[in-house]
Amino acid sequence: MSRIEQRPLSGEAKDRYVQGLFAAIAPKYDLLNSIISFNRHKAWRRFAVGKALLKEGDAALDVAAGTGDFSIELAKSVGQNGEVVAVDFCAPMAGVGRRKTSAHSNIHWSMGDAMSLPFASNTFDCATIGFALRNVSDAPRAISEMVRVVKPGGRVISLEINRPVSALFKPFWSVYFYGLLPGIAGLFGGKRDAYTYLPASVKRFYTRQELTQIMMDAGLRDVKVYDLTMGVVCAHVGVKI
């Protein structure tokens, strides 16, 4: 059992734990993402980017960019005249991301914390965070920071694992996600602790309604919630006032 399960961490202790966890799994992160999501994670990101309504020449921010999958989809939407800034606080993950996105001249990398983004206010047309908000020690603060750096009328998007909405699917999901997933990750060389932490973190994360309220409190309007793959993944999309 991981430390996270035994005693949920918070604040700087959680930040250090998450940073170390993702540093350890960075080399296998992309492979394991594809395996445990049955390769659906790319389609989920494409859906979310579609909701950003980006245009050629726009500027987008990918918060907690990890290995850059979200950044690549954003780069396709803004085109060569646009710009995507990928920011992450875990150097090994960002290193993988830099190498993977090196062919995309409109993606630029920056080291930074989601709770204190190193960018001026009203800079970007969109800010996204994918499968990372539950790892942040202060999610409302991270959302507020994303809202701050987005221009009025721009969109803030969270894509996150959630609890399924289908009652028929819930038992199967529970067996897979909470029982089988850590073992599967271990078979493919993943750090078992990381994939024990994953389902535990989802259990403690905000409900759809709670995250909607957090986004509205941060200054977003027209917050819409999209359930993907029977609700195992959820996209929240809000517009800055």
C-alpha cells in the first residue's frame, strides 16, 4: 500500500511526492498510458482540444504538460502561426516531452508550477490541464492561475479521470481500475506505487459538480461538463468572463 493510501498527503509534501513519482515513471509513461487506457487517451485529448475553439495563430497553454500529448494536439489547432507553451514542474517528464515535440516548432517548453504560473495575465487564448489537476496540492488555486493567464473570452479546460456515470459499467470499472491496474502497470515495467496512487487520487478528487463550482468561483462562465467513455474521463470547459 502506498503512502498516499495510508495517509493522504497535502501541501508541499504532496508536491514532492508527486514530483518524485512522475520522475520515476517518465520513461514508461507514454507506453503505460496507452496500455491502461486501451489507447483512448489520444481521442480524449482531441475531444478536449476541439472544445477549445482555437484558431490559426492563437496562443495556448498546456499546464502540467507531462510528455506533451496535449501540447501536440493544441499545436495542430493553432497552426504554424500560433504558439503552444507547455509547462511542467517535473524535469524528467518535461525532458521526454521536449524530445517528443521537437518536430513541432510552435511548441515551447517552460519549467513552472501549476499553482504559480510564470506568465503574465491575459496572455493565452486557452489553457488546458490533462490528467494532472488531482495531483496538484491546491486545485482551486491552479484553476485560478489558469483563468488569470487566459484572455477574456478564452477557455479553460480540465480533462481528468472520474467516476463512471453508468451504473452497469461501475462494477467492471472498479475491478479493473482499483484491482487490476497496478498489477498490469507492474507487468510492463511501471512503478507499482504510482499506479496504486492513481486510483486512490481519483477517489479523493472533486465530483463533477464540485469542480464545476470551483471553476465558476474562479471567474469562468458557461462551464460545461462532457463525460467520455461512459464517464471514466470527464472534460470541464469554461469561458473566462
